[in-house]
Amino acid sequence: MTVRFSRRDTLLRTAAVAAAGLIPGAAIPGLAAPLRTPSRSLEIDAVLQARVDAADVPGVVAMAATEQSVIYQGAFGARSMGAAARMWVDTVFSIASMTKLLTSVAALQLVERDKLKLDEPAARIDPTLGSPQVLDGFDPHGTPQLRAARKPITLRNLLTHTSGLSYQLWDTNVVRYGKASRNDTALPRAPLMFDPDTRWAYGGSLDRVGRLVEIISGQSLDRYFRDHILGPLGMYDTAFSLTEKQRGRQASLHLRKADGTLAPQPLVRRTEPKVISGGGGIYSTAPDYLTLLQALLNGGALAGKSILRPQTVALMSTNQIGNLDAGVLKTTNPALSDNVDFFPGVRLRWGLGDMINIDPVPDGRRAGSLTWAGLYNTYYWIDPASRITGVIMMQILPFADQRALNVYRLFERGIYRAHRAA
């Protein structure tokens, strides 16, 4: 095992040097093939480096691939602004809600094994999901008015964020309920904001999916991930807790100040997490996460290892919420998140784990692409029509930071220009 990791680190560091333009057009054995149009690759390098030089972001790692080969990789800037430690392709990031895709894959593996069912009441597995209460408004004194939900919560609801669970960060009703219920222990801690299947709201649904996986599998979620997803795909840098070696490659979080500048935050040495969450909390690297994305782009398998059946991956990629609007969020805490609308004017829906753009994105991904993100401005997409997937990682708050999003957009457009020119 030590040999494998040592060789992998060497390959990745060589890749970072090549991607930074110090070895133009280099192919990295066993890891990547260069873009067939090296000038386009250098254009992407220049764009990303320019955003770092302008201090829009302190550092960034970006990668893109087809099903079988990496077509772009770049690492620019520093892991912490003002520090000497530079970004490498194997830099470790906190990817927050990008954990949710792993949790979705885990649940769907159990659906394939007939251990979980998409449309049965989830309370049959986790009784805490039984008899849900729905917030039906507030009386004139501000007291929450609750009623029984008209439908049970299903796994499909949880995977598609149509369960009624909603995050405080993007829902004023959750904020108001939290204040009103703070001193009333008789009120449920987290009622539904609406009846299942009637609306879409981004929330803690995948935390509950993670618990379903644990109950059915008899394993903790981190162990399940290792045994059934991370291990088979060789994603050795993806974990809920870091080794000392991985911690030495970790990027620091940066906060966007009112004047637009960034303030690096000291790395906090996290102990073993007390709670493993299906909704967030995992660390990863761009190469690791791209491996997962490539497997899904390839119908659930990569390098002879299968994590899902092709028909299951196709189901993940299909709109599961009908005409319900998805993906647009209004912040309740601008320090943690800007308003979220990644694709203004584009119709957005949800599959079994990802947001789906119903319309094509100008100069970028085609209709039917899958995407989501992590709180600290890490992003991914899977474009089945173009057979391209990509990931970009930064460590900045607030989420949906406009300068970070601009870097993401420039990267995506560069990848598609290179692809169309090839």
C-alpha cells in the first residue's frame, strides 16, 4: 500500500507541474492524457492563473475528463493566501455537500440489492421519519402551527429534496421556526416545511439517507463508503477524517471580506467526527472526486470496477420532480452564502442525487447535465451528451461567491472550447 501511495503522489505532483505549463503538453503515465489541442489547454491555464493573480481566488485546482481519460488538469495559486505552500493537483479540500453524491450512490447500491425501495415509506427503515409534522404557518403571536403530513416521506423524496426538509441557510421559515421553538421542548426539532412531493427545497434530506444506509448495511457510513465506493474506485484521499500526511496537503479556508479581499483562516485540527453525515463533512481531492464522476459518466464502472448498474445511473440522470422548480436559493446569512442561481433563465430540476439543467448552458454544458457543489465553493458537473465531466475546487466563503463562480464558469467554457476545437 505504501508503494501505491508514494507512486500516486509522484504522478500527481508531476501532473501539477505539467498542468501549470512547466512541461507543456506533457502526458502523465497512468493518470492523464493531454488535450489534443495544447494551445487550448494553455489558454485555460492562463485564465485560471490570471484569476489567482488578480486575487479573485487564493488558489484553485481544476480537472476535466471523458469516461476514460483526463483531458485537463491544473493547479494554481497557494493553499493559503500569503503562505509559501502552493496548490498541487493532490491538494485536500473540504467538499461539504459534495458528500451527498456519495450518499446517493450508496443508497442506490442498496436499491439495486433490493435492500431499500425508492417509493416505500422510509419510516419502515428509520422510525424517526414516521408521523412527520408540517409547518402550516404561524399564529398572530408567532407560535408555529403544525399539522400531520399528508404523505409519508420516501427515499425518492429524500434523494430529490422533495421531502419537506429545508436548510435554515436558505429558508426564512426555518429561521423563524427555530427562534419560536427554542424554548418549547414540545415542538419537533425539524418539522417539514411542506408536504412531501409538493415542492423542492434544499435541506438535510441526505443526512437521513445516510442513516438509512447505516441501518440497512449495519455499517457506519464512512465504513460503507470505504468498502463499496471509495475502495473499489481507489479514492484513497476521500475520507471524513484526515491522516497527518493528508493534513499536510490541506487547503485553508478563506473568507471574503466586505471590501472584496480574502482573509485566510487557520487550519483547525479536527478530531474524529462524532457524527458521520450523509449530507456533508467529507474531504477529498480533485483526482479522487473526478474518479467518481468518470465512473458515473461511464455508466457506473471504471477500470473494471463497478459501483452502479448502467440503468441505475440513467435513472439518476432523469428528472424525478416533474415541473417543480429547483436549484435557486435565497440566503438568510450572506456571510455563509450568497443567493444561489447558477444558471439564470435555465430551467432546473433534480434527479436522484444531482441538479439537472433542462436547457443547455450558453458556451458550456449541454441540456441534461448533472451538477452540484459544496459550501466552500467546490463544484462538479457531468455532461452525458458531450461525454465530459469536470470538477473545480476552491476554499472560500460565502458559498456561490461571485468571483469564485466566475472562475468556475471560465474553466467550464475553456473546456468546451477545447473540446469543440479537437
